Amino acid sequence: MSKMKIAIVGLVHPKGLNFLRENDFDVFEIKNFEEENLIKKLEFVDGVLLRTPKLDKNILSNCKNLKIISRHGVGYDNVDLEYINKNKIALGITSTSNAVSVAEHVMSFFIYLMKNLSLSDTLVRSGNFKKKSELPNFFELYEKKVLILGFGRIGKEVAKRCQGFDMKVYVYDPFIKKDLIEKYNCTPIEKKEGLSLADFVTIHLPLNDNTKNFISETELKFMKDNSILVNTSRGGIVNEKSLYEALSKKIIKGAGMDVFETEPPDLKHPFFNLDNILLTPHNAALTLECRERMSLEASQNIFYFLKNKSMLNEDNLVNKDFL
């Protein structure tokens, strides 16, 4: 009997690949993501472990044996969900792997931006150590208010770390019951009210029709002029033109962006002209530890779905209602 074929589309840590090979799968990597190559290479695969390349209907309709796509992460806007639901192809995510890494990245944004660390570093390097009194004010996180938009696993991990700094944590998530939010010692709040009182706003939402431009000109005007906005979820949730205007006009104090509407962003992106925004290359979840966990969890989704469904974490199966 021939082995089931698993394609690895994108670079992942070898821990997961080794797991699949040890469990008798035929595993191969794809590094050319052109549509024609993906159509050719994926024709007879049973499973796909997917990083960031897009799998649309044109590609998926040529996959004759495909049973599961397992995302290396929690977002799946690069997969044609309508097609796979209609054709009963499973979609897995790594729901337990990246929360800690992303939450730490959020806190790094908070600290870097609130403490003006780049200015202090420049001062020392330029031989102006004694001019520290000329630096603009910087602030503590202690007892500041943070609004968490979206209270899934990452949102909960962010809340825990903010509470470690004695911050006051507010949560907007209409899909989570208020008593569950309160169970985590957080305060449920409506979107407008939360934006108006928050010193920090951090986004942990999926990108869909309801969250596109979820933070735009109107929302940014609700925010305080000393507030900081952080997005480590998906580009497009924050309207970049509106954010640029808010930062350049000092409507808000600063921003941290790990994700962009177009990735990579254009080298002439207006964000690059601002000194009150910190930019990272969509790598909040790419610590070594997290890459190992995601690679293994994505591989386990494939193994359990194809060979031992009783072991599958149902929270990792996005479209179980369609299967």
C-alpha cells in the first residue's frame, strides 16, 4: 500500500516534518508558489501543511485527493473557505501554539513605544548621554488601561501579562459571554467606550467582512491623544491611510504594526516616514519555540485527521460543521 502524500507549502521547522515521516507519510516540500507549480505538485496529495501562500479555487479544484489543509498558524484568509467547505476538505489551525509568543510581542510594542526606547538608544550612541533630561516624557505601564479587541487564546494571554504590570484590562468581544471575561479578571466593555478610555488598544481578531477596516478614521478619533494602537492579527483590520493620518497629526501617540494590508509593504509606504510607529515583519509568532510548536501541531492535525480522529483537538478544526 502506497504512503499518503503530504505537501509542505512554505518553510516550517523540521520538527513537524520529522513527525510525519516517522508516522509513515510521504512528505515533500514546495518552495515555488506559482499557481502553475502548485496545481501540478498538489494534484495527488492527501494533505497540505500550509504557511502563507494562497490556495484559491483554481488550485484547489485540481487537487484530486486532498482531505485536509493544516495552517501553520491561526489565520486562514489565504484559503478559499467556501470551496473547501463545499467539497468537505478539512481545515486545521494551530490554536494552542502561538498565543504566548504573540502576547509577548504585544508587550514588547507597549514597552518600546511607551518608554521611547529608540530615542534613548540614539542619545547614548551619539555621545549625548548627559542630555537625557532633554528627552520627551516617557511613561509607566502601571495602572494604565488596555483594551483588548478579541478574547480568544491570544487575547487571554495578553490580559494575563498586562495584569502582571498591574494594568486595568478591558475586553470587547461580542461573541464571548461577559461572565467568562470577568472570570479572567477583565472588564467587558463596548467598542466606542473602550477606545475612548484606553491607553493601549491591541487587536486580536480574524480578518473577514465584519472586521475589515474595524479601526478606521472614526475609531481613531475616539482614542486619547496619548494612546497606543497595536495590531498583531491581520493587515486590513486597521485602515492604514487613517492610521497614518492619526499618527502624523498626533491624534494618537503611537502604533505598533506587525501586519500590513499588503505584505511585504511597499518601500515607499508612508509609515516609513513616521517616527512614532514601530514596524515588524509579521513575525510575532516566529520565535524558535513557537515555530517548533506550530510545525508539530500542524503536522499532528494532519496525522490525527487522516489516521486517528479520536486524538484530534476539535478546537483546531475550523470547518467541522461542514465535514
